Amino acid sequence: MITGNVIAVTSGKGGVGKSTVSVNLALALTRLNKRVAIIDLDIYGFSVPKMLNITDRPKTINNKIIPVGSHGLSVMSTGFMVRGNNPIVWRGPMLGRMVEHFFKDVIWGQLDYVILDMPPGTGDVALDLNHLLPNCKEIIVTTPHPTATHVAERAGTMAQNTNHEILGVIENMSYFSPPIENAEKYYLFGKGGGNTLAKTLDTTVLASLPMSIPNENGEVPTIYDETSNLFIHYNDLACKVEELTVTKASVN
Ligand SMILES: Nc1ncnc2c1ncn2[C@@H]1O[C@H](COP(=O)(O)OP(=O)(O)O)[C@@H](O)[C@H]1O
Ligand SMILES: [Mg+2]
């Protein structure tokens, strides 16, 4: 049983920053004093444990799983179920059971937000989600480039077809701006993809996030800390997500 607002961060496409957005949005929500979990649903391509530099494993009590705590988040990932960095070779039906397992057999406690880091594509996991968490909301991530937007549109259309509320679009890798005063913006992947996608899906752009390497020299490879220009962007994003969800918390 999962409580709170469940938000799937999806895209259709790989490499656009779903996991980066999931982790940093989750952390920004904890800065608003929210109780937040992140579930890595990219079963084959799990990345959240590494992104948060987690070496612990979940414990079990009476066949129930206690999620791993990291940076104030409760975390679950199939990465915890495998030894080392071995690839997962399960077929579809096992995958479905794993998703259900994450929702039903984990002691999550009271939560305000559950961020789901989705795999690329519109496959089994997205379908399972519809079945298991019909009240789940979605954030669609794209880059500004039309090919990314085109693929992300399919993920958005799937959300609409399954009656999942779309909270909005995040345009990631929108531009690069050198870290100097009054710096120019360089639109490395073109312009406007986020707006186009938001228009098509009848929603808004929640954030346009510039290029910035997360915590390059730090121990935790994915977190944008307060020294990063993206820290404020993520704080703003968390506030917007709170505004959009605060009156609409739903029981799943
Ligand atoms: N705004 C950004 N600026 C620079 N690099 C980024 C940005 N967002 C994501 N990345 C990097 O892009 C790569 C892919 O991001 P990831 O979150 O793993 O994408 P996905 O989960 O969609 O496959 C990672 O190496 C990540 O550090
Ligand atoms: Mg990912």
C-alpha cells in the first residue's frame, strides 16, 4: 500500500534525464519538508542506487521489505536485488511481479510523494502502472530537439489514454550558459521542444533546465547541490509540483 501523490517521471526516450530529474526533484521535495520515496522502475536499466551512491541493501521483516534510506529519501530499485552490476535477464511476467512487489510488499510508511523513475518506452511497466496505480500523475521529460519531443509525445498520449493526469513537461538540457555574469545562452539541442510538447498535450512547461554536470567531483554523482546553478531550478520545480498536487492528494 502506497500513500501520497505518486508521480511517474516518464519520457518514452532514454538519455533525456528522467533519472536525474527523478532524483533531484525527490530531493528538492524533501527540502520542502515532504516525506518522499523514489522507486526506480527502470528494471533492466536501474540507475538510482548508483546515482545516490547507495551501498546498503533493504532489510526484510516478516517477508516485507524495508526500503533503503538515503539523503532523506526512501529508495527501492531492482539494483538492490542483484549482485554487483550484473544485468537483469527477467522476462515480461517476472517484471510485472517485481513492479507489484515494489508497491505491495514494501513497508513505505506515510509518504507525501512517491517519485517513479520510469524506463524508456511505453511498454509493460507503464501498463502495469495503470493497473496498479490508476491515480498516478505524470511528468513528461524531453530535450528541446524535435526527435526527442516526438517520442515523448507518445508517452504523453499513453498517459492521456490511461487517464493519468499530466502535471506538465520538463524540458531538460535546454541550453548551456557559461558560469560567468550575463552569459549568453547556447541552445545546443535547438529550441522550443518543451513548448511544442506541452501544447500538444494541453499542459504547461514546468521547468526548462540548463545543461550542467551534476556534482562532477562529489561522491554522489547525480545530485545538484547548492553550489550548482540547477539547485534553484529544482527548488522552483518542487514548489510548482507542490502547488499542482497539494489540493489533490489521492489514495492509491
Ligand atoms: N541538465 C543536464 N545537464 C547535463 N547533463 C545532464 C543533464 N540532465 C541529465 N544529464 C546527464 O545525462 C545522462 C542521462 O541522464 P539520465 O538521467 O540517466 O537519463 P534517462 O534516465 O532519461 O535515461 C546522465 O549522464 C546525466 O548525468
Ligand atoms: Mg534512467
